[in-house]
Amino acid sequence: MKVLLVEDEKKISDFVVKGLKEQGFVVELASDGDSGYYHATTWSYDAVVLDIMLPGKDGLSILKALRKAGNTVPVILVTARGELDERLEGLNLGADDYLTKPFYLDELVARLQALHRRSTGAQLSLLQLDDLVLNLTTREVKRGEEAVELTTREFNLLEYLIRSPGRVLTRTQILEHVWGYDFDPSTNVVDVCIQRIRKKVDAGQERPIIETVRGVGYRARKL
Ligand code: CA
């Protein structure tokens, strides 16, 4: 799950970025309103965590502009204590949820996961393709009866592929989604990561999950 955090207080953003990354999220940070708006309208995210009081464009203006432009990315507003009017205005403007500072990281994670389930329509936190099952809550992976140990990055890449079986994802799309925008496009990290996943998930299997589309990228096999 790829998240944009728009937050100007370094102490908070350091803590949230680190915490979310540890939990397997891909996080990008914008530390003022203008770059927050730029990110939100330029790249695609599964959710935006949006502070209200920001230098440059404030959070409510960003939200308003996004919704006016038809952008439906799920937004969690972050308000300071006492900003009740702003919170209500935010919900009216189309925020999906809000958190009051100070908040616990676990609470943010739970809200993000709930938003993600709502927006992807997933009722369960299990994602399955053939006999491969990913548990998105516990992050356990099984191929048939065998448990598979994946790193956070490997898990995120595999999840991205099997969310849309048959769809070819280019290396650039995978890099953007799994590594974030801050990557060197000439790098071969995607291929290296795919190789490692294949060793763990597909080695010795009659029906491999991951297919290479030569010159383009990768896809999960369509059943
Ligand atoms: Ca702020």
C-alpha cells in the first residue's frame, strides 16, 4: 500500500515514515502544502495522510482542490486538538477519516488498512491466486501447504502483481509502486527482487505464478 504523507513537523513525519515503512507501507513525504498538492496530483497513491496546518497550501485547500478535480484518493486528515471546525469542514469536503494529534502509529495503520479494504472492496484480508495465499493482515504467505518467508519488499511486489492477474506491469510501474518515486530507473532491483520471489514461490512448481513478458515487465498468471 502506497501512502503520501503531507506533514511539515519533522518530528512527526520522521516517526510516521519510519513506522509505516516498518509495517510494510511504501511512504512518500511532502513537507509543505504546495509539494503535497503536487505529489497528490502527479503520482498515484492508495491513501493520503494530510495535515491541516501547513506552510503553503493548507490541508483543507488541498483536499478541496483534489475533490473538485475528481480525484477520489482516500484521505485521512490530521488535525490538532481543538480544530473541530476544520475537522467537520474536512469531512464535508470529502475526507474519508481523521486523526487527532497526538496519535498512536497503530491507530493510523488500522485506519489506513480499513480505508484500503473499503476502496479495494476486499472483505477479507486474504489475497489468493491458485494455491498461493497472502494474508494482508499477518503478512503470512503460503503456497499450498508450505509457508513462504518473504521480505517486506518481496511481499509488496508479489501483492501488487497478484492483485491484478494477467495485467502486465512494467518495471517502472513496479518501481514506482513498490520502491516509491525516489528511484534510479536504470537499476535492476525489480528483476533481482522477482528472481528472489520466484525462488521462494515458484521453484519446483508445475504452474508458476509469475510470468515474464519479454521487453515489458512481469505479470501474475491469469487462472
Ligand atoms: Ca502542521
